[in-house]
Amino acid sequence: MAVTGTTDSAAAQATRTREPAPPPAAAEVGIAAVVNDEMISAFDVEQRVRLLLVTTGVPYSPEAAKAARLTALRSLVDEALELQEARKQSVTVTKEQVEQSFQQVLDSNKVTLEQFEQLMKQAGTSAATLKRQLAAELAWNQVVLRRYQGRLSVGAEQIQAAIDRIKANAGRPESLVSEIMIAVDNPEQERPAQMLAQQLFDQIRGGARFSALARQYSQAPSAANGGDIGWILPGQLSSELDDTLGQMQVNSISPPVRASGGWYIIGLRERRQTPPPPPEVILVELKQLFVPANISADSATIDRLTAELNDAKASIKGCSVPRSVLDSLPDATFGEVGRLNVKDLPVEYRDAIEGLAIGEAGGPVRSTDGLHLLVLCDRDDQTQDAMMRDAVQRSLEDQQMAMLARRYLRDLRRTATIEVR
């Protein structure tokens, strides 16, 4: 589950008066569920129901509360399992971490603590309910990272295949897309997942905020970003979602679609022509041995200095110049040129470093101020593939991590003793 938050002005929502306020929450003392001998109270479920409704923009009603109860109870059961696993793995979350995460929710919604607390009070819940959810989320993230970080297997061929698809679709229209994904990990979840997806679709059409529902319900990596998956080219999504997206109009959402992993709701926010791929970039880090020689210096002087600098090349190993070389050249200095794109260098500089190995010197190059012997300290060929590779790899790893986390939690459910009352 992702960090909870609203997407429109919570301050504005807090001041709405046209919708009736929900009835005060009863201090229910009954037991709603038992997870491995750990109790979840009916009051906890009621508080989570109210948090779900207020953060997703669904007005409180007995019908809406009843529909949200199953999701609230399942979330609390999952969080109990996650926290139990965190304790087993000696994973702890500090109060400071929870407060920092809570502040990020406030900041992302441009709302003050006072406005947020007023909103929660009107909904019949409190900030403490959200903080408990954030604490469970932070602990679970640490558990998953500890278990799987460094063990992800995104291969070079998989990355290259994704890059090739992106390049093949260059110039075609791309779409700015959001998603909500309700996972189906086993056949028993099929019908409940479909029903939940349909319920969320109906709520969005009724005015609920897509991004808030994505944060609370979606099980895709994009949930933390309100379901935003950015600009998508044809072929990047599964065939079922790709076909659906191709038939959609801008500013519309799709009915639930069954695709790999579960049920999806797709939101199309914008379309545009794909920008051209970035040009290849070659970055070089240069230092220079500089000997001053005024533009009016005679040719004999320039020839002598050129010969001396050519002799100095043999003494340069790596990215430094021996003191003896500097002492033998009048007024010579050695220092940084910087990290530059080759295409931005003057043509004579490009010619001087062409074909050099790292640590070798080229030139000298004549300028109006003197002679420059260029030392190549580093070179980074940033091709189109190289510039896309990191982003593609992160995206594939995020997807794999989310899948592994779902399986991890599924296994915890299977081995747990869960009694729902």
C-alpha cells in the first residue's frame, strides 16, 4: 500500500458545508479480526473506513462505509502481518520517520497540520489513524528491501528489449497515463478484485479523485505517485492495456481491464508526438599544461615551445605532470579544463584529443594566449541506449520488487491464522 494523501486542496475540502458531516464514530470495543493471536478492533476498522472515504473524496454514507469496510479490514489484516514480520526481522520504525512521512503527506497536499486535523475531525477520525498506516508501510518497505535488494534479476537482454521498443516507437504519439491495479495472485482473488476495480471505477465517475484512490488501493509501483506512470509509448504496456489505451479519448478513464497481474483502471491525461531521441553525448574530463605565448610571439619561439611540449608528452602518465616538466617550461601551469561535451569544444581541441587513451596528452594547441597540451583524464560515451538504460532498469526493478512484495505478503497470509468475526 502506498503513502496516503489527497490530491486536491484538503483545506478547501475541509471547509465544504454542502455535504452532511458523517455521524460521530462510535467507540466500538468488539473484535473485528484476529491475526496470529493479535486483535483488530471494530473501532480500528471504523476509523480506517472513515480515513479511506475522506482521503478518496467519497462522501460518507452508510452504503459507502459498508462498501469500504472490506477494503479497510483487509488493509488492517495485511498491516498486522507486515508489522509482525517486521518484528520477526528486527526491523523498527522511529517516531521521527513516521512524522517525516506524515509531513510529506501534508506538503504534497499543500495543507497545514491544523487544516488536516480539522478535516480528519469532520470525518470522524484522526491523524493518528493515518500515522499508524504510515508506520506499517515504512516497516514493510524496509522488510522487503532487506529481503530482496541485491537479489533482483533484471537482465541486460530484458533492458535492451525495452529500450528497443522505445526506439522503435520514436515519432509515434505517446500518452500520459495513470493506473490503478488490483492484484490477483490466486484464483480466489479473481472475483473480489474485479468487484473492487468496478467499485473504484464507479467512484471515479462519481467524482472521487483517481490519484487518491490509486494511493489507497493500487498495488502497482506507481501507487506512491498517485498512479502516475508518465509518458507511455505504444507497446510499453501489455497488449490488453495497449489496445484499451489506443481507443481512449484524452481526459477519460477505462472500465476495469483484466491484464497480466490483475485488474486495471487506466486514465489517459494527455497525448503528444514523441520527442526525438536525445543526441549521443561524449563527455570528457580534461586538464591542460599551458605555456603562455602572446599572439605576437615570433615563429621561432612558437616552434621551440611546441617542440618542448611534444617532448613533455612522454613524461605524462595518468592525469598529472611531473614537477621537472613544469620547472623546465617558462611560466608553465597545470590545471583543470573541466568536464565538457566534445561537441562543445573548438575543433582544434577535438582534433587534439581524438584517439587518445585515458591518461594520454594531445596537442599542443595554439591559442591567442599561448600553447595548450591537453590531458584526457576521463571519457564517457553517453549513447542513446546508455542514457535510457538506467531509467529503464529502475522501472523494471520497481515492477519486479512490487511483484516480489505481493508474493511475500501472499505467503504470509497463507501461513497465518486469520479469524474474521
